[in-house]
Amino acid sequence: MHPFLRYPFDIYAHLIAIDEQYYHIDTTTTSIQHGRLIWHKMWANIFLLFHIDSSEIFLRAKIIFTIQTSFNLFAVYYFSLVIFRNTFINAQKYTLLPLALWSSLIWFTLFATKSGPYHLIWSLWYGVNYQITLGLFWYITALTLVLFLEEISLKKRIFFSLQILFISLFILRVHSMEFLYYLMYLSVFILVYADKMLVLFKKYYLILIPFIGIFIFIIQTFQTESSKIFNYFHADTLPLLYETILKNGSFVVSHWNRASSSINELMYLSAFMTLLMLLHFFKTYTSKKVTLNLRMLFFILITSLFLLIPLYEFSSGLFSIITRKDVIHRFYYSASFFMLLPISIYYFINYYKLKNLYLHSTIFLLLLGTAIYSKNSRYYASHNYYRNIRSIGQSFHADTYAFHLNKKRIDTIGKKLADIEKNNFSSQKIYYYARADIAFVIKYIYHKDVYWEGRRANPDYLKHYKEDTPPLGYKKVLFETPKMFPKYRPYL
């Protein structure tokens, strides 16, 4: 797969910030919060170690995308495996491992959104982004479940606990929304296992009370964003809370929840299969064939419902105050909805004592059938699941989502710059004026001085060339666009 590199989408804010950290440049060319630059500094140091400078900016993107996508798939796989082995009692390991792979594949294809003309799965939008925190959230949630539900050695408990602590600190600094997901899952787990949590608290309260206090202190100290909901916890503002929730929720549902591109046919199928499973389960509840851990099933069912948060006024309004209105659509990605179809299929296969071949072939055929239906059906189909699959297929073609100036054209810019520099016989340095995409190449690949208003801007560079006074010690040079270059249209 290739990362999504169309210019000037948000990926360039991150690539530019990494470049600034690589060269220790203190600028304000990005809108990224200072605390979140930890992620950019980390990658800048990795590239510094391996001598990958910004002339290889697209190689940098490929490296980040490959590593982070691989980790996200591993994290979802591990989370799925922990859920399956604690949900299906006495299930064999050789059955659960491939089932977790199916779950990871479903996660990979299930969540997507659209911006401009591009409909892409989550990994293509966020593969080169500090929202690696989503994968880290799945990972520490899995570790937390292991700590509470499984018998492991003291060394592993300490090791897992330290991982949860340090990863939590990283998430809080880099992108704290995923830590909210973690708290939501933790809250659901405590609710589902309330009796056991109470016993545990009574037994270890001398340890747990200081730990909870330290935990709250860490959250308040390290998070980069504060929640507006605390502004309403006063006598004069509390009456406004409900009204604000409904007002925000109405706006989110009408404008910002991205349901038209996020909700797809596989979600409907998963919901339908889950309903069938639950009806069958409660009908045969007393049967000895049933080997489900009810608590874990409820845990997954409740956390799957997080998918509904952006779809309803009250829930989207409430979470818009806890977070922000423009990010509510991201709560789709917090849902464990991708677990439902594998759980449902395995439940029926296990109940009727069928072979694993039926398990894998059923899941495969359902996914294939859903994609075909999504592509071709004229009734009750959004075509979104097919668009998800198509975006994955297109990502294997290097030019489909690449920077629209290919390597040959970038080399042409470099040769033209070299010719201009060679013929500069004055003592003044050159200050270039070029169209926006070429200016990006001049500034961040060839590191020349160029008129620049940021990645989102598309200024009239000819007007500025004619009217502006260059910086002291520089002379103006117009970089004329080569005739064979494609037209530049931002975000296309």
C-alpha cells in the first residue's frame, strides 16, 4: 500500500512539522499544538539516525505509513484475541488466532470517511499522523483486560502496568481523545464487572486510592486539551448545559457527523447478525452448548454502541462539550463494532459444532457478498463499503493518491533550480516565486527560499512577484511553471 499524499491535505502539516524538528527550526508554519510535537520529534530523530533528510520526504511518509499501519493492525489483532479468548470459554487457540485476523481485517475495511472527492478508509487518512494513538488505545485496553481477567506472572503484571502508564502519558500529550476512549472502555468494564471490582477495591483499597489519585493527577497534568464541560459545573451555568447539548447535537447531526460516508452496509449486516445471535442465545440460554462469557459479551455490545454517538442529538451534543463539535465523527473509530460479525459467526459455528472451514468460508463469503451488494445494489445501499474496499485497492497503485507532481517532474524542478543558481552572478541570494505546489517542492525538498503562505494557501504568486519587495539581501526570481506540468487544483 501507498500512503495518501494528495496535496495539500493534513498529511503535509505533519511532514512539514517533522522537517522543522529535523532541522531544529522554530516556526509557526503549522497549527499543531506544541505538546503534540512529541510525535514529530520522535520521527525526526529516527530519520536523523538513518540520515533520511527531507529530500526524501515521500520516503519518510512511506516509512511512517508502513510502520504505523502495521502496528495498528497488530494492536487491533491483539485486542481481538484478548476479547475472543475471554468471551468464548474453552475455545481452542488455533481457532481464535485466525478469528482475530478476520476481526483485524474487518476493522481495516469498516471505518472510513470522505473529504473533498476522496473516500478513504481510516488507515489511509491517518496512517501518517499522530493519531497512531488509536492503535495505542486498542493496545493498552487489551493489556488492561489481561491484567483484570487473566492469570499472569507478577513480572508480566508489572511490565504491562508500566506499558499502560507510559503509553497513557504519550496519548495524553499527543492526542488525548483516544485516552477518553480508554476511560470509556474502562468505565464500561467496571460497570459490567461491578461486583468483582468492589471486592477488588475492598481488598486493595490502600493501594488503589493513591493509584487513582495519581492517575487523575497525571490526566490533568499531561493532557494537551481541557474539556469545556467543566465550565458548566456551576450554579449559574448548569441550567444551560442541557440546552447547549441539544443545540450542539443538532448542529453535529446536521453538518458534522459524516454519517453519509461512514455508515456502511457491513455495519448493517453486523448489527443484523448480532441480533440473530442474541435472539438465539436467549432462546437456548439453558443449553449446555452455550459457552459464552456473558459479561464479556455485554462489554463488547456496550462498547459497540459507541458507534451511535455521532448519530443522535443528545449523545453527539454531550460529547461535543466533552471534546469539540468538529471531531465527533471520530467516535465511530472508538467502537468495538468490528468484533460483532466474527463473534456472531463463531457463536453459530460453535453451537452447531461445525468445522473451522465453515467459520472462515462464511466470514469470507459474507464480506465478499457485502462488497458486491454495496457496489451494485440500487436499494438500501450507500455503496460506502464498496468505496472502502476500492480505496484499499487504489492505494496499491503508486500514482492514484500520490503527490500529483511525479518524481520526473520534481527532478525537472531541481534541474531548473540548479540552472537558475548557476546563472546567478550577483552577490544577492535568490528568492523564488512559484505556484503553490511547486513552492512546496522548492521549500521542503530543495530547501530554497521561496514565497510561502503555508500549505493551505494558493496565493497569486505572479501578483506577489510583481508587487512585493523581496527580503533584504535577496533578489526576486519568477519560477515559471514548465508547460507539460499538470494544472494545480488544491485538494484534488
